[in-house]
Amino acid sequence: MRSPKVPLVLLHGWTCGPEDFAPQVTEFSPDRETIAPAWGQLIDIELDPATAFREVIDQLADRLPRGAAIAGHSLGSFPATMLAIRPEVACCGLLLLDGGVALRADLRANLGAFAESLQPCFDAKDEPGLRKIMLPVLRTLFESFFPESDSDPTRRAIMRRLEQMNPTAAASQILGALSLRIQDALRAVRAPVVAVAPQHGRMDFDALRKACPEVRVEEIPDAGHFFMLTRPEATCRVLQRVLERIDIAGSAKAGDDSA
């Protein structure tokens, strides 16, 4: 008898959107409930970033299917981790897709300093000032996400989208995410944790294992940060393996609970 398939929730990264998971939604949705919410659009820029980010997590907790595997790409790993510890969500698995919750220490420090530089303009509601600070840094950052082997059309599409970002919403996202006690949250996750890491990724696995000693690491060869788009077949194969294990574990747990 086949194990029931748990729902899959896919949370996009910073300044990004659910379209980044188009190949995975196409692959998995025919026989598995698959949701890629535009959570970045839920940010209320009139609130302070910490409050706004927590309100987004509350909204997602109310809307998402219970007992899902929750995958977060990049900054999306922050709401994914916070949702994974919410009892009402009953997360069956946390998937960190080159997750920002486990950035290397040097990158984490740089990101923290960059976010801090945004605060005065954010507080002043100075959108042109935010754009002036953010765009040059984000252009350089996003260009670094693509190894030479990545396709030019995907790179160009993502860079065009970056130019169209709402700088106030983007600043609120990063400030809100960094306000979380995310390492405490990682330590509190009881569901299986899987790090899906591109070969040219940015995660610190030693640090991640300190918070999640049983984390499993799956690598996507010859891939950069946007591997879901640039290596869709390899990504779907890895996610399929991970989800099959979660399905089996979820089925066994359901059997234990009903015994």
C-alpha cells in the first residue's frame, strides 16, 4: 500500500516570487497538494518590520494545509523555519533550499551590516534612498548567484525582476527576517530537516548541524542559488526522494497515533 502524500509548501526568497518554483509546481501538483504562496506580498510596510514579518507567519499558519513539508528558498527559509515550530501547522519536514538561516558566518555578517544600513531610510519612508542603497548591492549579490554554467535567459529574467522590486517591501522583508531568533527556532524544530544545497551554495553545514544535529544534506551538482529554475530536473529528483521519505515517515506516525 502506498503512503499518503503530504502537502508541499514552497516559500520563495528575497525580492522573489512563486514563479521561481514553476517547474516544481508543475512536477508535483498532479498527485500532491503543492502550494507556492506569494508571501512577500503579505508584508505590511506600514508596520515595523519585526511585527510585519510575524504577522505574515501568522497568516501563513492559518492558510497552509496541516501536516505539510515546508520548503524555504534563501530568505524563505526564515518563515519556513518559524512555521515548522508552530503546533497548529504540524510540519512533517523542513527543507532548507540554500537557506539563509544557515549562511556562512562571513556572509551573515555582511548581510547584517547591509540590513542595518537600510534602517534610517526605512524609518524615514525614503523609498528613493532605499533604492539607491539597495540596487547596487543586490545587483552584485544576485550576479554572484549564477555560476558560468547557468543559462543566460534565466539570469536575465531574474535580474530584470530585481530592477522592478519594491524597495520598501524588500527592506521590510530582510529587516523582519533578521529580527527573528532563528537559531533558537532551528533548535526547536522536531520534524526532519533537509538542506538542499547547490554545489555553488552558501550554507554553513557545520553551523547548521549544531542547531539540527540530524540534518540531512542533499546536493544539486553544478548549480547555483536559483537551482530550482536552472537545474529543474535535478531539483525535482532530489525533492522527490526527500518527499518519499517524509511520506513514509508521516504514514508511520499516523499509524502510531491511531494505535
